[in-house]
Amino acid sequence: MSIQFEPTSKTGEPAEISPLPSWKNEPLLRVEDLKAYFFMDEGTVKAVDGVSFDVFPGKVVGIVGESGCGKSVTMKAILQILEGSAKIVSGKVTLRSRINNQDPNSPEELLELTQLHSNSRQMRKIRGAEIALIPQEPMAAFSPVHTVGSQIMETILLHQDVSKKEARQITVEVFKAVGISMPEQRIDSYSWQLSGGLRQRAIIAMALSCNPRLLIADEPTTAIDVTTQAQILKLLRKLQEERQTSIIFITHDLGVIAQMADEVVVMYLGMVMEKGSVQKIYKNAQHPYTQALLRSIPSVQSASHVKLPTIAGSIAHPFNRPSGCPFHPRCTFFMRGVCDASQPALVRVEEDHFVNCFLFTENSSAPAEISVQVPPPMEKSL
């Protein structure tokens, strides 16, 4: 499905493109009740089970949760790059796509990505140009037998009408933008010749090379040291502000989310447990899982020589998914005959704040609120 919006002048000729007031408050990407399952010999794994969220222009959405909660699979489903055994069984992913990727003022169309074939020309056009991915491990993402520059140039040549010489110059400029020193020399280096921090900057350069409107950062700071992590986060925030790029930031580090995100989506076993603004989630968390995650964050105010609070138990095996609410075996507010009988639904507790918990159904009381100190803005903390 696509709906084209192109203003015209009174003479019938195409008018100068300008931001449309009716689109001002519309999301760049809308995910609605997305379900992606893995069909295997051992059984069916519901990796993504009814996920919904919006990404607005120029905003950062943080996806947080323990390993195995379906964060990365959700992003792969959006990009249609799921493994062979996986399939999107239902749901919609709608993107506001530019008709001309190389023109920032191009008229837009609404594309339902779930209706496109994963290998279609239109889907391949969207990947890299409209939506770019920063994968978890740059060492595995880059080919070891080609220079990083040649791989980035290949992306540019695929999506832009430029010569090889122009593509090389664009690569050098984007290397400079991400803070890679001696870009004219680094462009001819192999990934295994670069340090971890430089590889991370190079993979960010590849993602930004075609000026995408949406950047998916899948745990971009997992395999690097704390100092380099701070530099990468500061770089991403700087580039996001300069280019007004929307970002989906996937991580299990709540401290990173507090510094980077405008909106937060908390996932558990493929489902959204809670979502809202970063201020509401951190200062007024409502779901027991979110509260437990926040209590486990180290704080300078914590007593010394005292163990951090932990969440009892562990995330369930995907082939042994609990009935009812997936978090109920570990929940301190578990209600027998309720939480284990059926799945709750997302309930609006206040404006732009939703919770997926039976504690917020009619005639029920909410869990006690907790006070969590939000880390200061990044420009002050780095």
C-alpha cells in the first residue's frame, strides 16, 4: 500500500515542496501489533508477539529488555531480513518514505513494509537509503577480504547516482563526520586492521552514508570499553541533532537509554510490557518488570558493600513459554488465577504512558511507585 502526497500550484504545476501541516505530528515509522514467529522442528518460537510503537521524526526510541526478549528480531522484521525459519504472521509496519531518496524535500508516500517482498526492488531501496542498521558486532558485519571504504562505497553506489570517484569522496567526508582520523588512509584499511572503536565508527559511517531518515542502532556499545562507549554515544547524539535523524536504540543498558532516548519501550519475551516518555518511565515506572529493572541500576547513592537488587529467576525458555502474562513466574505482584490464566493488554495509565499488566485493569490497584534518579544529560556527563 502506498499513498502519495504531492502538492500542486494553482496552475496545476508541481508546487515547491514544503513540510505538510497534516504530517507534522505523524510518526515516521509505525509498528502495529507485529508478530514474528520462528517455525522449527522443536516447536514454534513467538519471538515477537504483538509489538506496537511509533517513531517520530527527529526522536530517539529506546528498546530495552533482557537478552532474548525479541528486541533484535523486531528490528529484523521491520527490515524484512529475518532468518529462513522465521515469518511475519501478522501486524503492520508503515513507513513515511520519500519518493526521491536523494532529495530531502521530496514528496512522501506511505508504504506498508509488511506487504513488500523481502527481496523486492522497493524493499532493497528502503534498506540503507531510508532505514539503516548499525549491527551488534562490526567485526562480523564487515567483510574481512574487502576494505571498509570499498564496502561503504558499494552502499553509496547502490542508492545514489554518483561515480566511483564521487562515492569515494562521500566516504571520506562521512569518515570525517564520525570522527575517524586520517580518513584518506583509513578508507583503504581492512576491518581487522582497525581498533574496536574505529570499527564502530566505520559501521556508523556506513549507516549514515546515504543520509537515512531512520537509524536502527542494535546494541552499538556492547563490545567496546567504557571510554569508547561514551564517545560513541556522544557521536550518535551529535549526528542525530545535526541531521535530525530518528533513531531506534536497542540496548539492555538502562543508563544508556536514560541519556539517549526520548521514548522508551520495555520488552519481555516478545511483548511490550510498558512504553512512554523517558521521564515517565524512569520517574514513574508502573510495570513490575520495569520497576525491577530500574532497581538494579547502580547508583552513587547506593550503600557500599551491598548487593544490587536482582530479578528472581530467569527468562523462560522460548519452547516453554508460561501461560498468561509471560512475566508472572518472576513477578512479586503475581495473582494466581489471573496472571497465569490469560494475557493482559496494554492499558493507558496516563497520556502517552501504557502498561501491559493486570494490576491496571478496572477495580485493581497499581503497584507502589519507586523513585529512580535519572542520569544527567549526556553533554553534562561526558
